[in-house]
Amino acid sequence: MALHALVPTEVRGQAPPVEVVRAELITEARAASRAGDHPRAIDRASRAWQLRGTPSLAYLLAREHLAAGHAVEALTWATTCERGAEADVALRDRAALRATCGELRASSDARVGRITLRLGAPPPGFRVELDGAAMPVALLGLPYPVEPGVVRLRAEAPGHREVAEDVQVAAGSSVEVTIAMEPLPQAPPPQTTAPYTTPPQTTAPQTTLQLPPAEAPSVPQAAPPLGPHGPLRTPTAPLVGPWVLFGSGAGALLLGLGFYALASSQRAERDLRCPAEPALPCPDAEGASDYDDRYRGLLVATNASFVVGATALLGGALWWWLSSPRARDRRRGALSLHGGPGTLVVTLRGAW
């Protein structure tokens, strides 16, 4: 109450509460700065700036951020101070404050690093962050101030792979980084097929009239003609197959006889060239060997011809007998003949 009484009434009426609080915040910020408590000084000065900003308050913030090691923030506030002092022509000690802010800006600028991000055409929804803080897309291709050290770069866009990279930036240097946004492989569109629905079937009512089954007219079958020993049989055409086998068998036997005659002549010629007694020497051993070879070959042909002829005759006789009318009445089987070079196979199937 005593301090409040010392303040003139007209002053109390002219100073709004916001300005009073702002002045108290500035006082606390300066006290914290003298005590070396730079975070508290930055907090109080930032609150006062939100109420009303001046070039001198921007200078205070730049100085405290630089002392706290925030080179980028110090550069930002020093630039704000310098521009504000240049713009406010009615500012007291304008030239001195402008020069002081310029020196502080140059000192801060030497402690920051700059990174230039290059990207051809940013895809829709492109977003880039440096150390977790979003960078405006409009600043692509321009040097952007960052704190020196390792800067964490992160870029993303819908439908593209995320880019994450650590960039080393030294104080007072500038680094260029090219960002390549790789599109994600597009999944094939889902196949949407409408479920098949069977259309409703409209059937008209049907009336079924059942009629008694018609009886087929019976056709009288003519009875077979009777003979003295029962029904007469229909004459059948003469069989050709058995006679073909008979002829083939006879021809094979005749051929075998011819082979046998030739073999006998070869044997006789051989005996003429060499005596039959084994003790006597043969004057023409080479010629006798040729006759022996021909004799043995003709003898094999003779045996084969006799076998084929006999088999053909037997098969023809069996075929003729099975194909006769009486044999067809008695048998209930089947006969099949399979012939090959020098062979004849007779197969009987069923009951006889």
C-alpha cells in the first residue's frame, strides 16, 4: 500500500494493467540475465514480447539466446531488432541500438550453419522437418539456418517412401542436400464383381393329361419252314478263310520240300569235295565250308516252311469245322487266329 501511494494518481490512470505486467516481466528478465539464469530470462522476455514487442526487447532476447547457445534463435531476434530499429524513426538512441543489434546479428550468424534442400517438384502433401521442426516448403532451394552439429532430416509425402537422413553441419558452413522422393509401388485395384443372381423364373401353370399307354399292334412272325428233321436252315455263303489257310499251308509245305531238295544237293556237293571219313584230309576245305554254310541255312528254311505249312493246314481245318452249321449250333465260344512271320496263334474263348 505504501508503494502504491507513492505513484502519482495521473500515472496510475494512464498505465493499463497489461503495460504494468509487461514492465514487471522485463524487470524479472534483466534480473535473471544478471544472475546467469538465461532460460528464465528468455521465458520472461518472451512473455513480455507477446504483450508488446520493441527493438530493445528483441535485443534482450537475442542476447539471452546467444548466451544460452541458441545460435539460430539469437540470429532471428538480432535481425528483428535491427529491422525494428531501422523502421522506427522516432526510437530513442535509434542509431546506437541499430548498430548494437547489427553486431549481435553478425556474431550469431558466424555460429549457425546453413542447409539447402533441393527437390525438383514437391509432390502433393510434401512435408519436411529439420530436427523435428517443420520447414516451409517455400524455402526449398534456399540456405536455411540450423544449429551446428548433426541435423535430423525427415521428408514425407502421401504415396511416397519416407526419407530420413542425418546431416552434419558445421558452424559457419553451408551444406546442400538433394531429396529424392521415391513413389510407393501401387497395389493392383481390387476386383469387384457383382454377385451373380439367378433371375426369377416365371412359369405358367401346366396341366398334365395322362393317357393310358397305347398298345403296339402285334405283328405275327412267320415260322421258319420245317423239314424232315426240324426247321430248315438258311444257306450261308461259303467261307473263304479256311481255304486260304489250306492253300497257304500247302504252298509252305511245297516250299519246304524245295528247300530240302536244295539242302540235299548242297550236302552232296560237299561230300564230293571232301570224303566222309574224318581220318582223310579234305583237299578243298574252304569250298566244303561254304557248302556246309549253305546246307545249314537251307535246312533251317526247310524246317520253318514245314512248321508254317502244318500250322496253316491245322488252322484251316479247325476254322472250317468251327464255321460249319452243326458246329455253330453246338458252340458258345469264339475263335480268333493271329498270324505272324512263321507263326500262327489260335485262340479259343468261351464254352464249346
